[in-house]
Amino acid sequence: MEQFYRYGDPFAWALALALLAAAMLLSFLLVRLRSFFRFIGKKDCSRHFAPGPPAGGSPDLTGLTAERIRLESLVEERTTLLHQANKNLEEELQRSQKAQVRLEQLLAEKELLLQEVNHRVKNNLQIIMSLIGLQARRLPTGSPLIATYAATEGRIRSISLVHELIYRTEFGLGLDFRVYLEELVQGISALYNQPGARVEVLPSSRPVHGGVDFSLDFGLVVNELVTNAFKHGLVPAGGGLVTVGLELEGATLVLQVRDTGNGYTLREPEGASLGLSLVKAILKKYKAELRVVSEFGTLVEVRIPWDEQ
């Protein structure tokens, strides 16, 4: 007992203290390792997933509240901008609608104004034709001026008819040449009033429309050619037939005036008439071709390059 007391007891106490120190060190290391691995795991998760509350702890309510407030503010700002843009679009739409209504009103006023102008021009030309007719009736029978007055009246009628048809036609559609030919040719027939003479406008395979300027020139050409057919192509007091045809062949407008008389030519003699000079000047303006065939009557053909004149 004495020997154990002397050697064993101090050694046991030292051993116990060493073991206690080792246990405490090991416990400290385990705690540090667990904290380290918890930190590593939390940092790795934050890279791939939405941040969440720490393990074993409460969520970060302050950060979430701040983020929610920021998002709500951003949504409110975008909503305000959208409302303002929508309001601007509505105002622009209203301005555009008002401008469109105003343009439609101006267009209607312009249409009425043009119709009124054409109507007044037509009336004025008819007054001029009436004055010419009155003057012609005062001439002695057989006077060469009677034919001159009649030719002048026919030319004015061709111009007047253009304005009359424009007045009667819906705005922007152009002049219907078939209607124009029918009324123009009937007027020439009534003017010369040859017994037994008939005039006919052949049907066209497709409708043809033209503008005012071309229609005026075209009417003058038709007037001269049909007048020549009545004056020179038909047998006096023997009647006959005058046919007028109009066709659109590709990019060419073809006018044909044919009679069943003895035939005549359009050669320009010395001191040629105004009508023939007028026809040639107009055809030159449109680079048109003129062909005359005097067989079994006379065929006068005019070919005009056509590009919606």
C-alpha cells in the first residue's frame, strides 16, 4: 500500500488529467469542424438555390422585406409608365381620327367644288354653242360660213360633253369612253341630220376609262373623224352607215371610224382645214399612228400608246 501510494497515485492523476485534456481538445475540434462544414454547405447551396433560412435558425425577414419592397416599387413604376404610354396612344388615336374626319370633309368639299366647276363650264360652253347656232341661222342659205359654224359648234360640244360626264361620274373613277363615244356620236349625227344616215358605236370587249386632259384631246379627234365621215364619206341624200369602235389591245388604244360611202382621203392639201391640222397635232402629241383605208367605204384607224392616259 505504501509502495502504490508512493508511485501509483501521482501517475494515475497525471494520466487522468491528460485524458481529460485530450477529450476537451477533441470536443473543441469536433465543434469547429461541424461549424466549418455547416458554413461550406450553406455557401454552396446559396450558389444554386434561393437563399433560405440558416439551418436550425429563423429566416432573414429583413432581407426578404427589403426585396419585396424593391420589387413592388419597380412594378408600380412600370405600371405608371404603361398607363402613361396608353394615355399617349389614346390621345394620338383621337388626333388621328379627328384629322381623318377633317380630310374626308375636305375631300368631299373638293369633290363638290370640282363638280360645280365642271357644271358651270358645261353651261358656259352650251351658251357659246347656242350663240354660234343663232349666228349661223342668220347667214344666207348656201353660205360657206355655215359649215364653219357647224364645225366649231361640234368641237365645242365635244369639250362640253367631257365636263358634263365628269359632273355625272363618281369622283375619281375617270371618264367612261364608251358612254362618251355614244353621246358624242349621237350629237354629231343630230347636228348634220342627213336623211337615211345611221351611226352606231360598236361594243367594246373591256371598259376603258381616261382622265380629263386625254378625254378632251380624244373627243376632238373623234369629233373630227366622225364629222368627216358624215361630210365626205356618205353619199348626199343617199344615207349610209357610220360605225365607231374602240378597243384596248394590250398597251394600245385602237379607235376605228368606218363609213359605207364612196371613200375619201385625209391627205393634207394646200390650205388644209383646221380640223385635219388639229387631228394631226393631237396624234403627234401622243405619238399615235393614223391609217386610212378607202375600200368599200373608208376606214380611219388611230392607234394610241396606252398607259392609263
